[in-house]
Amino acid sequence: MGALRQLTVSQQVGLLFVIIFGLLAIVTGLAFARSLRELSPEMAELTERFRRELRAVWIGTVLFWVAWASGAFIATLLFALMSFLALREFITLTHTRRGDHRALLAAFFVVLPAQYFLAGTRHFDLFTVFIPVYAFAALPILAALGNDATRFLERTAKIQWGTMVCIYGMSHAPALLLLDFEGYQERGAFLVLYLVLVVACAQGVQALASRRVRARPVARHIDRAFSWRAFIIGALGGGLVGGLLYWITPFKPAQSLLIGFIASGCGTLGSLVMQALKRDAGVRRWGNRASVTGAVGLLDRVAPLAFAAPVFFHSVRWYFDA
């Protein structure tokens, strides 16, 4: 660990990406070899699902590498684009009316750019309250000016909720790049990678545990595979990964394990919430209308991160008084 800490920041991040890409290559090779075997229909479906998840991890890792190599400004723009596509996907698959157009335009072209501008310029105090306070007050007012009271509360709540998840939650990921601790300058990329890896691993472990561990579903009408046992196993798996990655963070091993457990739990519960929203919308995946949304399954991918990122960001910032 001492030798690793003696490397420059760029060398440390580069080494981490080499390790990640190497592990992904090994897992991809094993998955390809397994796909050549004759499998039962159930196992074939599970294997196909794993391949989709692995493909998403590859895409996410490449995007994070490009963002890191391009600098914090490009990374912020990349996350802003992801927020835009995710919000578009969310709004397309929920019920809105003509009277909501003012609020929707404000969400896309005022709230989203303003939130990411505040993140990019490190105005973290205003960044923290801009959407929960000011946008939550402005969006219903704009919707009311549309002169349409039909299902007003439901429509307004959906716009606010989509703004909260797709913009507010996601914007905390690039904000991690700009946190500046004493003795941990210019290492925000490590925190983003830490968060993504911990949440992704927790999702994978939780999915595997739900298949292997027999337990009563907590919310049968939302997700038959979600149980408290699988949730705890998944969160512990993410926490263990976080503990192993302590050397890329400002945390001590025990702190890293705990914050990894918390972030993993938030991400997994966030995924359950999005499952409930999908059930309500009557779709299996958010991206099943690719020709309309233009972002196939993006919300499925970013939902855990959108729930985990704010908790992780504010916990780290509070603890280190950054």
C-alpha cells in the first residue's frame, strides 16, 4: 500500500482502471465460455440477464474512463447528458398532459443545467437545496399556470419525483469529483469509482442471493425476488468490496466498509423503488420503448446510483467537513 500511495494521482487512477478492465475481461471470457454450453431455459435466461448487466458495466466503465481522462468538466457534462436521457425516459413512460409543458420545459432546460452548473462551480450549499426547495416550489406553480386540474397532484408529483431522481440524485456523482479534502486533493475520481463499484457489486450479489437463498419476499407485488436476507447479503457484499477498496479513499478500512454497506443498501432499496414505479407504469423495463425514449433501459442502470450518490456525497462531506 505504501508503494501505491507513492504513485502520482494519474498513475493510481490508471492502475485502477487497468485492474478493472482486466477483471472485466476475465469475467467476460468466463461468461462467453459458459454461453457455449447447453443450458436449461431458466439458466439460459439468467445467463442472458447476466450478459446484459455485464455489457452495461463495460459501457459504464468505458464512459467513466473517458470522463476521467477528459477532466471534471467533461465528466460533469457526461452526467448531465445521462440525467437528460434518464428524465426523458421517465417522463415518456408516465402520464402527463398538455398543461404540464411549462413545468417539463423548466425541468429539462432550467433546473437540469442550473443543478449541474452549481455542482461544477462547487456551490455545494445551494446545490444541496436548489431542487428540494426552489424547484419543488416552482414546478407546481408552472404546472398550475397550464390551467389543467385533471389529476394535477399525480402529474405534479411525477414531474417532481423524476426531477429528484434523474437530476438531483445523479448530479451528486460528478460532484464527488470536485470534493476537496486535506491530503486528498484531485482524487475525486477514486470516490466516483468507489461508489459505482460498491453499488454495482451489491446489485450483483443481491441478485445472486435472491436466486440461492430461500426467503419470503418483502414486497411480493413489486419484486418477488427481493427479501431481507438477500438485501443484507447484497449490502454486506458491497460493504466488503468497499472495505477492500479503502486504499483509494480517504477512509480507514472499517470506515470504508461501513460507508460501502450504507451506499450499497441505499442503491438496492432505490432499485426496489424503481421497480414499484415500473409496476405502476405497466412496463417491465424502462427502456422497452427505445424508439420513443432513445435510451434503452437507462433508468434501470442509474436508479441505484441515483439513490446512493446523495447519501454517499453528504456523508463524506459532513464527515470530512469538506
